[in-house]
Amino acid sequence: MSAQPEHPADSRMPSIPHTINAIGDALSAAKRLAFFSEVLAAEENDVKAVMRRWWATAMLDRARGADASRANAAAGRNLVSLDHLATQIEERSAG
């Protein structure tokens, strides 16, 4: 009997639920404060857009290598063109 799993482990990051509390919990303290301030001040019709934007921020912050990627971008290292990035995404989704 093998100790290896029959199926490879899912490397995808679990999604953050689309709730105000879940988004707030996923953000750093400074970002959480900004998020709650913005969502509490938003008009009714604007709440969804605020939540979507901060949800995307929270998901990107959780991505593997996010800190290194931001540091590289700030220093102008390892930059990738949008065209190249789009090609990579298309190849991954086709494969």
C-alpha cells in the first residue's frame, strides 16, 4: 500500500466567501480598517462594488508569492507584459 494520495492535492486556494465579515477577516489589520470604513460609508447601490473590489484584494493578498511579486514590481524586476500574461493564462486554461 502506498502513502501517496490517489489524486494529486488540489493546489488551488479556497475562495473567500463573499460576505462582509469573511472579506474583513481575510484582510490585514490596516486593509480591514479601510474596507470596513469604505463599506459602512457606501450607498446601498455601491456596497456590492466595494465588496467585489476588496474581495479581489483579499484573494490576491493570499496568493502564493504575492509579497515577493509586489517587491519585484516595486523594484522593476521580473516584470511580465500583459500580452505574455494573457498567453500564459490561455495556455493554462486550455491545458
